[in-house]
Amino acid sequence: MKAVYLTRPGTVEIKEVPAPKPAAGEILVRIKAALTCGTDLKAFLRGHTLIPMPGLFGHEFSGVIEETGKGVKGFKPGDEVMSVHTAPCRVCRYCAKKLYNLCENIMNTKILGAFAEHIVVPRHILKQNVYLKPSHLSFEEAAFLEPLSCVVHGMSGLNIKKGDSVLILGSGPIGLLHMLLAKLKGAKVTITGLERERLRLAKTLGADEIPAPSMLVENIESMTGGLGFDYVFECTGQLEVWENTVNYVRRGGTVILFGGCKQGTIVTYDTYRIHYDEITIKGIFHFTPADVREAYKLLSSGAINVGQLVSGRYSLENIREPFERLSRGEGIKYALIP
């Protein structure tokens, strides 16, 4: 089969390798669509600690089961499925506390290689995070299960409701998914980012305000009645943006730090503001099986329309082009079709 390997930053190779065979409890999926994501782009441009090099590349996918291993129940060859690339071990110290997204083994047992013709989904992921794809959902839309699960996790427990004001910093795919979910909850959403085309798309998808970053501070009073935003979601992973988040949130408001920064980097906040204005600052990482289940429901029901976030389609042979376009800020997500 054909499979894409990221050999070093900026270099991808297509290799002919033997098609994998599913062991007991596993399934072999023929990939129908795989999506690019921000983590993939970081790895392509400069490397990423969670994506080994040289190694298989890609992790957002959907497809058709081609073969099942011994003992698999509930799935059969020919089933159209949607999956994520991880699942908790259910036995470590953090799983014992039901902090499944922080499982000590979750990153060591993940699967990569969605930019290929086939992928094997192991037993622990199959049992927890694989779903049958509804026939009305396209394979490209189904491949949004993983990024939407991350966004669902970031909003879980926040009780965002009708009339709340939400600011999203970053208009990439994750920022736009946050916007779609916040609008579904009835919030008034402001989203900002550097790429005007992405902001225009956000407006067509329902954003209430799309100011340029340079215009944000001077317009906060008019957009929030002088209070500041109830919720601020940081979706860029930029240190300066992390530090500025507390300048946008109201007293008693909540800041969600979704975008990941490089290990060892440090930000500072005014302690007076955090303490006396009782601001909640929360970091977000990954997702739980419950988040995956909720994301599946959102996609299956059509409550969230993700189709417009796919900016184009490419074959595996042309995989460099979508990443080069993303590095220039062009498009949202691209689908790789084996």
C-alpha cells in the first residue's frame, strides 16, 4: 500500500509498504478521507514531540472496514466507520481518577498513518472510540470526529448559554469549530485572526463580529456593553496571545487556553486582575471517550455543519501542496483522498 512518511521537517515521502494485518480485536480500515490539522502543520514545518520522525503521518480519518481480527464484535467488513487515533488505557493512575484525557499511556498507544491507503485500529481504540458512519455523512465530514472531540472537551463543563458573549482568538480550523459549537449553544460570538478570508468564512458560518486583532481592544466595550467577554478561547498557541487573553475577559469570566505552546515557554499575568476579578484560567488537552461520543452525536445529527471547513482535496502524491498552502495561511483544512 501507499503511505506517507514525515522523514524530517519539510520533507514527506510516499512509500510502498506491505498492507498491515489486523491482530485479534483489531480492524483494518481502508481510508476514504484524511484531514490535515494544525499539529500536522507544526510537525511539517518544524517537528513536533508527539509526531516521531521519520514516521507515519496523519491522524484524522474515516473509511471502510476491510478486514477484522479474531474476536471483533459489532463491526464487520464493509462497515463505514469514523474513529479517533487514541483511547485511554483505563488502568493507570489518571484513568482511575476518570481523567481519561490525561491517561499516562494515551500518547504511547496512539495510531498515526492516516495519510495512507490503510490503517489498523487497535483493540483499545475500537472498544471505546470507533463509530459506524451514518450514510448521510460524507467521509470528509466524518473525519472531523477527532478535532471536534477536542473542541467538545474544551467546552465541557462551562455551561455556555444563550446570550453569553464568547471571544475566539484564532480563525483556523479549531477556532472555527469553537465558533460553530458556541453558536449552537446560543452565544454571541466574536472571532478574530490574521487571515481575512478565514474571518469572512466565519461570518458566513454565523459569527456575530469578525474584528481584526488590531481593532479588538478598542471595540470590546461596544461588543460587550463595557463588561468584557464571558468566555475567551485562545486557539493560536502564541505566547503573546496567551498573555493578552485576560485583557478581554470580564470579572468572573473564564479563559480557556486551547492552543499549545512550546514546552518550557512562560507567560505572566497581573496577579491583581486574576485574584480580585476572580478570573478562571484553564488549560485544555485532548479529549475523553465521552467527548468523542458527544462529537459523534453532533456530526451525525447535522447540528454542526463542518463541510465548509474543507478547502480542497488532494491525492497522497500531492501531499506537499496542502501543507505549503496552510503554511501561507491559505484555506482551513484539506482532505487527502487515497
